[in-house]
Amino acid sequence: MGRILAIDYGTKRTGLAVTDEMQIIASGLTTVETQDLITFLKDYVASENVELFVVGLPKQMDNTASESEVYIQKFIDQLSKVLPDIPVERIDERFTSKMAFQTMIDSGLKKKQRQNKALIDEISATLILQSYLASKS
């Protein structure tokens, strides 16, 4: 089995999370400047066995696509050209940023630490991945 890598795509920064080889545990990986994302993913896939990308699907409360979906779709198109052997699945990512912020509060992080948007993106990616794993079990 290979790892599953989750992507919380943003126009500035993108949070990443990954499973272990057995696809049991989701862990935050890092946050990458979006302009460097494809290069990072190519390098990561060269050193780790990744069998699937899971990309967050942002939706409005009425179930319509969010404005950021246009950018995400362009990224997915580019990713599929660069790494065509790794499939991409989508999963609803509503509320992950709010849940990530609440997770930071619950874990006792100080206010200054909770303002770290990169950490919020990484936690959001982890929540997306946990949600995906839960939907598969």
C-alpha cells in the first residue's frame, strides 16, 4: 500500500497531510507556498510511495461550488499532467478551516500560535484526510 496525500489548496499557501503506508493514521505534513506546490509534490512522490491524492472540494452552504473551485480545478489539471499515474479524488472540505482553528484552541495553543495561517492550512489538510479515511472505512 502507498500513502494517501491530502491537499488543502489555497491561492497563497497549500496545506498538506499524509497517511502512513498502511493508510491508518493521517498526519500533517507541511504547508507549501502554492507557487512551489507542483515541484514539492514531484519531489515528495519521487521519495515516497503515494498512491492517491485527495483534494478538498470547497462548497457553499447551498451545495454549490465555491469561487476557489476554479483555481483548484486548474491545479488538478496541472497535477494530472505532471503526475498522471496517481489518481485524484475529491472530498467535501466545508468547515475544515473552522474545525482546524477550534482544534488549535482545544490543544491549548497560545493566541500568537493560532494566528499561524500555515498551521491552520496543515491542520485543515489533516482533517480532509481524516474525513476521507472515515468515508472509506
